[in-house]
Amino acid sequence: MAALLEVSDLRVRFDGGVDALRGLSFSLDRGEALAIVGESGAGKSTLAHSIVGLIQPPQASGSVLLDGRELLGADEQTLRSLRWSTVAIALQSMPFNPVASVGAQVAEPLREHRAMASAQARARAAELAEEVLLDPALLDRFPHELSGGERRRATLAMVLALDPELVILDEPLSGLDPDTKLELLAGWTSIAGRRGLAMIVISHDLPAAAQLAARSMVMYAGEVMEAGATSAVIERPAHPYSWALVNAYPVMSTTKDLRPIRGQPPDPRAVPPGCPFNTRCTQVETICREQHPPLARSRGRLVACHFGGLKELLSATDLHKTFRSDGRPVHALQGVSFSVGEGEAVGLIGPSGSGKSTLSRILTGHLAPDGGAVLLEGSALSASWRRGSRERRRRIQLVMQDPWDALSPRLAVEELVGEPLDVGSDGGADRRQAAVAEMLDAVGLPSSGTFLRARVHELSGGQLQRIALARALMTRPKLLVADEPTSMLDPSEQARLLVILRELQVEMGLGLVLVSHDVAVVRKVTDRVVVLDAGRVVEDGRTERFSAAPRSATGRRLVAAAPAFAPRVEEEES
Amino acid sequence: MRREGRVFLWLGGAIVAMLLLVALLAPLISPFDPRAIAGPSLAAPSTAHWLGTNDAGQDILSQLIWGTRSSAVVAVLAAGLAVGLGVAVGATAGLLGGWADLLAMRVVDVFLAVPALPLLILVAALAGPSRSTVILVIGMTGWPPVARVVRSQTLTLAGRGYVAAARGFGSGWLYVIRRHLVPTLAPLAVANFVYWAATAVVLQAGLAFLGLVDPTEVSWGSVLNRALAHQGIYFSEVWLWWVLPAGLAVTVAAFGLALLGVGLEPRANPRWRRA
């Protein structure tokens, strides 16, 4: 059986050179639901309008086959016969006529397309109202007398009037309160199931879209970035854009703070050449600016990325390290494997002596492991003095626990922050000054003359740790390993440092490994948590799952020990 | 502490600078050839001979002025030898670690067990009390403690987070030595240099006092030695311008260097600055 909807190479260009859709292809079977998500301006609504034939050549090109019939270039009669009865669209805000009753407007398509008698149409309208859980008594009212939720239900009744096979819901839930959202979601799911409806849900409300549709498609700048099963696309996004989009959305299931997507969506009149996301992507390379990535199969879904999605930044396999203490061996690491993806923030937690610091020193090339290997961006990282390994170490930086130890007491702030530049070949006094000022600014420190001349003993722990951070960022690393960066700071300094870390992570597309024994800190900043105990990984999972229900005994202990405000409830006097 | 430290530094510095100037300008400011017989034997101070003459009729002031030069040469060379060797051995041991460190430190232990003055007396007595012998012996007994301190400073530095950080952003070992090790060791080296210079001045004079001195050489020690060897030196007033000024010269030089050392202490030790 042919697909209900077959869109191929759909392009829409509006006057003024606005490229709204830039070669879109997908298909939808009968009874299937597809969620289309993306930021405003991604072309979602244009797509919806094209599917109901509202946008025609010469603006549109390509092909939209609905139930075997071509919509692009179809005459008005064909379109009219298809609209409402095969495909119906529920717009973001349905244009109700303010001077006619709701019931009359729901009955209107029935009377027009099916030539029903007025009474018959009214009876059918009441049936439809019941189906969408709208009190039929409300049909006599005027649109402005209904609540937002009721108007949406009336819209749906209208859309369903001619028993379409495909319903397009354009931002079906925007502006509604959570209770109403929930009711509507449940209602639609059951109606779609009952009627065998195919649905296209257009939304930037990710959870709603995910709940309604088993398949999802992520759009950006008029193109598909990623498409596949919702469980894959929304839960384990592969494309850097989908990943950023999911991270920007507040949901109860993540404990982490919101992360905006850096930069702005491109101007549809001037989409950059190559990959459209290249201006905001964190893993961009030359090829991204030159060649357009095809939508290709990767990791169980379709991804439009030259690298098949997010790259793996760091991977460590089977690390072993044994120290000697008084002649007795201390096994610090016993076969630890660990990885960090592009832009990912990983929390490394464990009790004292679990090997966290040893691991972080090995990961950053400060210490050589006895066994196993560390790969950074695909090439081996070693602790040797050789030039090649030294250059590579600049890509990954360690922020140490003790800022008083990590910063030389002999140097002034400017020398401290600028030190990585002295080592690297990129010199120039004015360039160096500008770079130092920029980095100090990024970590929220002044770059005035007096501050630049200050020395370690004149500054607070929080300031010092931010200076250490600025110094680490000076080499423009891809990955930052922070070993208990806040353990020596007071709560207010800690909060500041964490906020800065998170912002920098977005702005610079940094991968982050946050080493801590404090679950409360880790859950605010990281996507994933790795629990280490006695030199072994005992748990590895998404942060929100971990903090809600840790699987390992060590994890449970750490979560239980995490600080929480739990006011003691006074015994009630009787 | 800060202000007193500065006073010590200035006072010590002034004394040492003055002595160095005298040593440098000896041929110009010395009124007579220190070896020449310039007047009557054992003359009292006069306008011609400010400090009188000795038993051989040589001008005592000229001898002290030329003696300053001798002391300065011994002090600089002996201290330079001790500190140079100490820094080299200590830093190398600290940086290399392992068996090199072990070996160096055992050698240091052996040398530390040897007392400087008796060794000096022995060597001077056996090999002859020439100036180079004195320099060599002071240098060879002086380097082990320097090496030990430098090694521990180097080890501390190597374990510091900022050195690890420097390695982390790709610096080579030459950079670490230039940027971090040298500034750490420099004040330490200077303080040790001053200490061993003072020790050398006193030891050189001490040897001469004991009679282990090259009688042809003009130095504060040889002035003292000759004066003390003179029969009945304390029966007349001669000791006032023969023994006393020479002893005073040694004392002032040692005192000046000691003050300088105390004044430099805060610079050698960064923890002093933080307090």
C-alpha cells in the first residue's frame, strides 16, 4: 500500500529570496503520527501549509503526493475535494468568526462539502463535540465565550467533521495551561487511535510532540536535520542541533539547568553554505562550511551531519593504574572505561579514594596509565614531553581542586592567565593583552590594570579558581576536566563558578568532566553521571535517572549523603 | 617584619658595597705598596701612616685595603663554587629523581658529615695554605647543604599544581625551568651565596689566625697573624692600630654580609611575603 503522504524534495521560496523550505523529503503511512520540531523560523508552518496545498508553484517546487494525488500545481477543485475530507489542518489559532455561534461554524464544512441539511449538520456537530469531549451545550455560544481549551476542542471537532485521514496540528498546545494540555493530549491520542488517523504534530513543545508521535523529525533552516523514532531522536539525539534543542527544553525529567542554544537561527534570506547549522555547531570543521551534509542513516535514524552526529570527544578504555605506598600496591584504577561526547557534561562521582583524581589526571595527560589508552578526538593522548603530545594536551585542560596550588604565587594575574600563550607559538603583546582581557571577562572577572597586577595572596578562592579556569580556556580546549573545582569555595562562590562553567560550556561548545563527591552539584551541571568506586565504574547513566533512582549501592549512598534542605517538622502539639 | 627587613637589607648592602668598592679600587686608594717598607718599624698612627706601620715598617692601612681585595676574591669564588655546585647537584637530583637523586643525596650526606674547619686546617697544613686551596676547601664543604635545600625546593616545585598546569597546556621542560624553577631558586641561591661569602671571610681569617697562612700574601688574616706572632704585642699600644683594625675589618665584613642575608631572607622565602 502506498504511503498516505509522500513529500519529496519540497522547496519553498517566498518573495525577497526567503528560502523557507530547502529540499524536504519524507513519507507518512496511514494511522502514523509524526512530530515535527524545531525553533521558530525552521519552516514548520510553511511545511504544514504546503501539505494542504496552500502554497503553490512558482513559490513551491518538488512534489507533495497525498493519497496518490499531486498537490503542487493541482487545480482548485482537486484541492477543495481533498481539504477537510482527506487532510485537515488545525491552525495555531483557528480563525473563528466572532459573530457566528461555534456550533454553526463546526457544522459549516458539513453543510458546504456534504450538502447536509441544517438540522442534520447540527446533530453531527453535537456528535463531534462529544467525541472531542466538548459539552454540546457550548456549541450555541460565541467563540469569545469559550475558554482557550474549549476553543481548541471546537477546532478539533471542526477538523474532524469530514473524517479526514490526515490531521495536521500546528502548535496545538501553545498558550494552554498544563492541566488542559494533558487532557487534550489524552483526548487526541484516543481519537487518533480510534479513527486510525494519521497525524502531523508541529510544535516546539518537545514533550507534547514526543507523547503524540512515535516518529519525530527535527527541522532547521528549512531542512531536516534528524529523523527517526521519537525514542531515539528525542531521548538520545544524534545531531548537534537536536541535542542542543533537547537540552534547551525544560522538562521535569532532567535536573540540569536550562541550556540555551548558542547563536541565532540563520536569516532565511542568507542561509550559510554547507551545513546550515555550521554557524552554531560546536564540532564544526572545514567540510561543514563547504559541503552540504546528506540525510544519511546513522545510529538507527537519519542524520544530516558529516560525522553522523555528535562526535566522541574523549574515550578511555580499560585504564589501569597502581601506586606503591610503603611497598604495598594501591590499585587506584582497575579497568576503567570512560567516554565524553561532543559538548557533553559528564559528572564523575565517587567516595574519597575511589580513583576520581587519578582518572582525571590520566584523562588530561598529566599522568601515564599503567595499562589502557586515552583517545582525544581520535588520537592517542600521552603524558610525554614530546612536542606532538604537548600540542595535543592543549586540547584538554584540567582545572584543579586547589587554586592556591594551581597558580604560581610569583606571577601576577595577567601573567597567570597569559601563560598558555607564552608556551604556544601565537605571540604578540597586544594580541595577548586582548586575549587575557577577553578570558577574564568570560569568567566574570575585571580586566583593569590593578586587577591584572594582583597576586595570588591578594585574591579570594573563588576569584583564583576563576583565574585558573580562564587560564585553562586560553588554549581553546575542546574538553575541560574540573577536579572538585568548588570544594574549597564558599556556597556563593561555588554557585558563581558553576553558572560560569555552564555558560562557557554552551558558548564554547566545551565537553566537561566534573569530578565531585557532591551529587547536588553534579546534578545541576551534567548530562550523564559515572560513579566510580574502588577504581571501578559501578554506574553510568543519565543524570536525572541517576539522581532519582541510583542503581548501584555506591550511587545510593552518594545520593543519600547529598545535602538537601529538609526542615525538621515540629511535632504537633495535641 | 617588613620594615626591619628593609633596614637590614639596606645597611648590609651598604657595608658590602663599600667593602667591594674598596677591594676594587685598592690600587688607587692605597697610600703605599703593602709589601714595601714605607716607614720606621712600629710607627704610631700619623698623617703619613693613618694606622701606623708594622714591625717590618709596612703601612698597615695599605695592607688592610689590599686585604679587602683578597677577602673579596676568596668570598666570591668560594661562595660561587659552593652555590653553583649546590644548585647544580640539587636541581638535577630533584628534577631527575630516581637513582640519580638517591646517589646525589648519599654523597651530600657524606660531605655533610665532614666538619669544615678541621678539614680546612688539615688540608691547609698538608697542601699549603694558598688562596686557591682555601677557596676549594670552602667550596667543597659548602655545596652539600645548598644542594639539599635546592633539591627539596625543586621537589616541592615539581609537585606544585602550577607546574602540572604548565605541562597541561603543552610547555616543555626548558620552559618550566625558565619560568618556574629559576625564579624559585634565585632568591635561595642569593641568600646562600651571601651566607657562604660571610663564612669564607671568617674561615680565611680564622686559618690565618691559626698560622695557616701564606706569609707572602696580603690579607686581613696575614696582618692578624703577623701581629699576634709579634712578641709582647699587648705590652704596648701597638695592638690598638695593628690588631684591632684588622679584627674589625673581618667583623664588619661578616656583619655586613650577615645583615644582607637577613634582609634577603623574606625574598628567598615567598611565604614571608604572604604574611
